[in-house]
Amino acid sequence: MSYEIEKTEAEWRAQLSPEEYHVLREAGTERPFTGEYTDSKTVGVYGCRACGAELFSSETKFDSHCGWPSYYAPLAGDRVQYIEDTSLGMRRVEVRCARCGGHLGHVFEGEGYGTPTDQRYCINSVSLTLKPAE
Ligand SMILES: [Zn+2]
């Protein structure tokens, strides 16, 4: 797979904090209820912390009580990439930034949340940077 933004692992390590690197480049997961955006209500756009691509709007963020920032849709479908993930003995769909390939989290559907899509994009705070609306 090739991405618009391509860097070596050494370049990513230099740019990102150890936790950001672990999540974005090694598909790690931050501990639940620890991320800075879990309960954020700030109006704005969430961009990829690795490359700045605008990924999610605060308008689609909802209270999932799952411990991570949750959105019911990306800003545009082509901003993210979906990859089947069968690690941990579960079939899940990984969500990556389509511009740099950075790991964002997973998307789940049919959980019964009262949102327009019945999907939950469960995204790590450290994969995102919130740009508050002016
Ligand atoms: Zn990115």
C-alpha cells in the first residue's frame, strides 16, 4: 500500500512522541478513559496527528461511554481507510488515515447507539489533534 505521505520509521519516531508512535505506527491502543478527547465537546475538526489530514468533525462525535472518542462518521469517506483486523481473536475493522496510513482505531456497527449511521468510530485521542472552530 502506498500513501501520499510516506516516511521512514526513523522519521516517524523523530516526529511523534513514544505513545503517538506506538498507536499511529504500531496500531497500539491508548488505555480507555485516559485520552484527552474522550469527553471533549469542543466544536472543531479533528485532524490526523501524524499528517494533519482532517478526519472527523465534532458534529459527529457522540457519548459512547466506551472510553475513547467516538464518532458516527468520518468527515468524508475517502479520508479514512478500512482494513480487516483479526488480531486478538476477534474480527474487527481497523481505521487508518488514508493520507499517511496512521492507525486511528476501529469502527464497529450495529451496536444500537442512537446515531444516524449506527456506527462507532472508536478512535485513539493520541491519533488526533483537535482544531477548535474560530
Ligand atoms: Zn495521517
